[in-house]
Amino acid sequence: MWRSLVKQAAYREKFKFVAEPYTCSLSSCSATGFSQDSVFANKVRASEARANGFYGCLFPGFRQIGVFSSQKDDLGKFSLNQPGDPLRFSGKFWNLKGYASAAEAVISTEEDMSGSEEIHELMEAMAREEKKMSFLVQPKKVAEGMGVAKYNTLKKRQIKIETEAWEEAAKEYQELLMDMCEHKLAPNLPYIKSLFLGWFEPLRDSIVGEQELCKENCRISHAAYFNELSADMMAVVTMHKLMGLLMTNTAGTGGIRVVQAACQIGEAIEHEAKIQSFLGKTKKKKTTDKKPDGESEPVTNKQEKLVKDQEKLRKKVTQLLKKQKVHQVRKIVKGHDTSKSWGQEAHVKVGCRLIQLLIENAYIQPPVDQLGDGPPDIRPAFVHSLKTITKDGNKGSRRYGVIECDLLVRKGLEKTARHMVIPYMPMLVPPQNWTGYDRGAYLFLPSYVMRTHGAKQQRETVKRTPRKQLEPIFEALDTLGNTKWRINKRVLGVVDRLWANGGRVASLVDREDVPLPEKPDTEDEAEIQKWKWKVKAANKQNNERHSLRCDVELKLAVARKMRDEDGFYYPHNLDFRGRAYPMHPYLNHLGSDLCRGVLEFAEGRPLGKSGLRWLKIHLANLYAGGVDKLSYEGRIAFTENHLDDIFDSADRPLEGRRWWLSAEDPFQCLAACINLSEALRSSSPETTISHMPVHQDGSCNGLQHYAALGRDKLGAASVNLVAGEKPADVYSGIAARVVDIMRRDAEKDPAINPHALHARLLINQVDRKLVKQTVMTSVYGVTYIGARDQIKRRLKERCAIADDAEMFVASCYAARTTLTALGEMFQAARSIMNWLGECAKVISSENQPVRWVTPLGLPVVQPYRQLGRHLIKTSLQVLTLQRETDKVMAKRQRTAFPPNFVHSLDGSHMMMTAVACKKAGLNFAGVHDSYWTHACDVDEMNRILREKFVELYEAPILENLLESFQKSFPSLNFPPLPERGDFDLREVLESPYFFN
């Protein structure tokens, strides 16, 4: 797909584009935006041996150390050095335009894509060798329910998805410009695409001019890097990249910080440049060069030697490929990479200059029906300004350079997702098995087994870990990645209708903005100030709605693209604690109710008698509202008492009584209503095929792990490690204890005990909802101040106390009382948390990070270090870059260790369960402490997850941890292990509500 770029010079000679004003409707808008934050290093990606007979595909690749937006932040704060995260435009895709020709050579011989002759020839040699071998080797079944021919077809499509979509974007602009020049007509394009087309040529020409200046004056700060890529590609990367960043920003500012945009655009330019450079070097050199008059000029001895060396190298690589020596080939290619990374400073300088050129060349004009009788209102599409941004919790503010887009562009962004190129789409074929830090998952998109958040020490530790030690981790990730999904078309149809009608229901955001309050007709300063605060609040709410609308559009765009596929897969990787996440960031089962409602297992299984029972329980769990706290029999009775509502919801989801909308998880509830209705109306309900994932969730799972670690009988009973007639509700238990304490305080004399008045004021306000968030976050080391703020928000929602000062004091009292009740009920958990914190304090006092190895062998290094500041002068503004220093953040190391350690344990439990379920023939999906399988297999999964929990905690986890600390720091004194109780872990095996 290189033709358009190869011929760009010819296009400039033949065509001259004169921009004519034109407008398009806002009803259909498109944009393509993504983000790329990886660092290129040549490597060869091998498509591992599959039963389709293709033994390996050789490609140059690169290494990533950062991607915009972390899993933790979702659509929130930006992070320059965070790979893989859930809601980002993970633009590793930008790097892959060079793969188009090689990818085609793997399977298809339709046309020579002319990316690299040498790679093309190597692929052909490999294909010939494979053809010989195919007569000797009988292909195996490549995927469950998928034959070789189908796999080949899907693999070809997958390669095109991973390698050609970005190339198509550049090609499209060239062809549209040619078409416009030829026919003298503006094409009828969606609004955003029409903007891109209008900006493309002036921006490209400005970049050409800047490139000429850089050749003449090497003292320009970005001169050394600005001619590494063609102006066409630099223009397309800049436009799409910036628009993608603006679309995924939910910081509530309405713009994107300059430092983030510049870093990501600069890195994307570097990656594209290095791909082209590598392909240029690998082309076969001719032994003669042509003079201008066509005569041959003999090469020098030095040139001839170079050609011979390259020919020898090419033959050696070909022979190695024939022998399937893929790893040796990788080493050869890597050894011939002499390029150096540009570095962050160069990224921001190049990125800032490109942003500046875009600001100078990108203009918009309102549609004709919005113009009055005056002259056209042509204005800049982007504005650079300085803004004061308040940090979380109003703990201070800083002034940042921000790029904002015009309101018309912003409105168009909300409707562009259906046209966007999303690089890390779900895969059409099973992901490659993980075999190393950067080997596995996608066929050609670079994939990394851990999201290291830019932490060098963690990254290097994982790389140095022996493969054998990581095999249990790899096997678990492969298991999760091989679960096949599909789109629930009926639920998606309902979502589309609700969204088209403006949202506002079933947790869908309102598609309309909040109207801004009118300015009061008064000179009263107090009234004017109130109005300004109201306007500020409305703007903030509208910025948040904009981000949420973009988020919904992205999720729906992916669902629509995958709607007609028989199935697809989610490659998984880890965060630094060992928790598993899908690499695709938008539509996945870790997402919202909307995501989970439109996803279902591709494989259907008969319900059976137990499956029908679990489907009824599952529906009650999804409806929630207290129903999920009943016994299993109570939940089944709830479902059977609402069969009319369930049938009505399935038959007429929007025209009927809409009972499903009153559920806590409405879209998942609707999917369950549809599935259950089909079964109950069948002549044989138990033989009904079900694709529905049924969930089994832990009960305050963090406290379950602490209770097992401490062998705490009281704590174990509170979180369902012990069998009971109905599920124990830890939140209600804590609330009851808080009420008891308040009753005692209320009886005291207010003159002697000031808490008496607070107790009397709050005693009727205490319920499970008031304390739930504090109990949940207690596992993660919630502080007194955090607990106070959580309870204050709940009281404010209820308008329980009118006076702010009185509410503050009451919240302080309620927080102390709740933490006291927690300490009484979970003494063992509190003592273990304190012990972990003290150990971290001892280690961090030596300026060392806390590190440990999980039960499955994953090494963990806490990444919290002090950040240094580095000022960079760019053409746009002076930027401040943050860099890791050698000094650890002692307080953060201490407070984060207990929750991080428990997260590493719950991740281990989930992965142990996943592997065991695979061996038992079950389909399995996991969301941290929520395990999913088919309804008919829930009983078997329940048995397995309990056995694995017992197996996990029968090991001396705390003893091993202390031993590792003492071995790593023999000169330090660590506190003794906390005392533990005598709870029998085997009781978990008989507890029906442990996960329920």
C-alpha cells in the first residue's frame, strides 16, 4: 500500500490543489486519531508456528517504553511513560506501515507492495520451504472450531488490520486530492474528514518549507530530526495524533497539555522514520549506478565489498529461515541496527514545531446554515494558551500550556469514532503464545508482557527473569487470550437505539450539553460572582460529558466493527503487580455495564439443569438492589416471581415496561432476560444453547485474602470463607458495629463527651452504603482523611446535615468510628497491613524500592521514585519534562506496599484458576476478583477456584516474603511476623458464598 507515497512527487508535478470553501453536515463526522509512545529498536517479529503451515514471518519491529494513558487512569490523567492502558490510542500501529509489503508476502501474492525487496524475497523463500514441508506435516487444528482454511483467511485479515490501516489513511488523502483536482469538485465527506483534507495540503507544504530551512540552518533546535520522514506522513501523523489525544482527554480542561501532545507526536514521527530507514537499508543494492545520461558507472572496490557482504548476509538469513532458526535471524537484524533513540527532548522539540505549524494552517468555517448575512467566519481550529489546572483534591495548582480545539471541531469529534483507525483491535485469530517480555500476543504490533509505567528497574527485572520461572504467568495469559468472544447483536441494537435517542438512560451519558446560565442583569458583585461559579461548573460538566460521549462512541465503534465476526480474542498482559488486563482498551469485559452487556462467549453450551439454575441466580445478581445479598434460593425465587417482567424485557425492551432498566447493571440484565426467556420458552430448557458468561464474585476480596493470610476466624466468617445459610455482608456487619458504638456514645453526657451530640445526630444515618466505600478501601490503606471525605460525600448526597461546619465535624467522628469498627472485626488484617508497612519503611529507609516475587514467580518492583524536572525550550513554549531520579519515595513505598502485595496475590489466584479451568475444558474469563464461565460450568469453576485459593494459602507466603527481605538486606532488622489465628483454610471448600 505504498503506491501513493512513492508517487507523491509525481502528484505534486501533475496537480495543484486550490482550496475552495465547502462545508459538510455535522450529522456524520469522522476522524482518525491514535497515540503512540513506544521507542523503536529493530527486531524481527516471528509469527509462531501455526497449523496452517506458515512457520514464521520475519519483520522488523521496535520496543515500547511508554503509551499514553494508563489502565489505572482509564480516561483520566495522562502519563507519558505508561504502556498499554485502557483507554488510550495505543499507537504502536503508527510504526507498522513498513510491514504492509512483508505481511502480504506471507500469505498473498496478489501484488508486490514494494516496501522492501529483500524482505519480500525472504518471505517468498520461506513460503517455498513451507510448501515443501506441508506435504510431510499434517496440519493440526489451529483453534477450537476453526479449520486450517478458515484460519488462513482470518490470519490474512488480521495481518492487514495490524499493518495497513494507517497506510490507508495517508493513501486516502492523496487520492481525494487527485480526485478533487481532476473533477474540480469537493467530495461529500463527513465533517471531520473534510477538515483533515482541507488541512492536509497547507500543513504538508509548511512542513516542506520547514524541512528546507532545517537543511540550511542546522542550529535550529529540531533541525537534526525534521528531515527524517516525508512531509506527507508528518502531516498525517500530526493531525490524527492530536485529534486522537483531544478525543480521549477527560481531565475536564477541554484540551490537551502541550507536553503530552508534543511527546507523543515526536515519538510517532521517530518510529515512522526508523521503519522507513530500516526498509531502505534492506533493499538489494545493484552493482552499478546509472549516470544521468543512462550510462553505467562501475562501483568502487569498497562499494563492491559492501554489496557482497550484504548478499552474504541475505543468503545466511535465507538459510537460517529455511532451517526455522528464527531467533538467530532476530539477532542478526538487531545487530545491524546502528540507529540511536532520539530521546524525549528531541521528541518535544519536533512535536512542538509540528503542533505550531498545524495551528498556523488549520482553520474552520461554520456550515452555511449557521452563517448570517456577514462575511464567512473563518477561524483557527486550534488555540495554544496557558491554563491554571487544579490538582486532585484542590491540593494546589500549576500553570500548563494547553492545546484546545474549536467548539465545532469538538462537536465533530464526538461523532467520529466510527471512522477511526483503532490500532489494538480485538484479534480475529488466537493471540500468539507469550514466550518473552516482548514476544507474544499480536502478530506484528509490538506487545509487552508487562505495563511497566516507564519504570526502568521493573522492566529490566522482568527481562532478566528466566523464561522457565515465568512460564506459569505466560500460560495463564495465553489461557485468558484464547477465550473467544462475540457481539450480542440484540443488546447492541438496543444500545444503538437508546444512544440515537440521546442517551440519558441505562448509565448512558446525556448527548446534550448542560445549558450555560444567563448572565444576571445586575451590578451586584456577589451575584456576578455566583453566576461565574455556575458557568465554571457548567463548563466542567460539559467537558466531562464530552469525554464520556467520546468514550461511548469508541466502545460502540468497536462493537459495530466486530458485530458480524464469528468471534474474536483479547490478548492479555499484566500490570506491575501481576494483575491481568486485555490489551485492547475500549470494548472489553473489564469495562462498564455497556461493554459487558454487548459481549458474550462465541462458543455456546447447553444450559443443563445446573446451568438453568445459575442463569436465574445470575439475573438476580445483575438486578442487585439487595437481591444479590439473598440466599441462592431467595435469588431464584426473585427471578421466578418476575418472569412476566423478564419476558416483557426480552420481547419489547424499549416499547414495554422496561423493567430491566431498573437493574443496577441494566444491559447485562437485558442480555440475561433474553437468554432466560429463550430457555424457558423452549420445549427443552436444559438443552438451550447459552453464550452468556455467568459471574462468580468474591466478597470484599481483599479482606478475604487478609483473612486467609492471618488465619482469622472472625474475619473469615465476615467475608464468607466459612459456610453459612446466606451470604455474610461485611458492609452491613461493619455498619451494625458502628451503630453499637454510636449508641454507647449517645448515652453519654455531652458536657463530658462531645461525641455524644455527633452520635445522636448520625445514628439514624448509618447503613451499609454510608460505610461501604471506606470498608472497601480499607484493604488499600485508606487513611483517616480519606475515610472522612468518603463519608462526608455520602452525607452530602443525603442532605442529612445543612450546616457545612457541623457536617465536617460529624464526618470526622463517623470516620473514626468506622475505622475503629474495622479494626475490631479485622484485627489480623490490620496487624498484617501494619507489618507490611513497617517492612517497607525499613527497606525504603535505605533508599531501596520494595520488591518481591509472587507465588507464580513474577518479580515485582514498586516503581515509586522522586521525579526530577528538566526545562526544554521549544518553538512553542518552554516545557518541563519529568524524569525518574535515584531517590525512592519512602512514604509512597510504605503506604502502597500492603495493597500492592494483596493485588499480587489476587492476581495469582485468578491465574491459577484460569489455567486449571482450561485443563478441565472450561471457557474462562477473569476480572480480578470476578470469575466468568458458561452457566453449565459454574459448579465446576466454583470447585476449582476454591481449591486454588486453599492451595495458594497453604504455602507459607508471609514467611517466604520475610525470608526474601532478609536475604536481600541482611544488615537490616525487620519486625517479627504478626501473630495469626487458627482458622482452617479447608473450610473454604465447603463455603457456598465464598465466591457467589
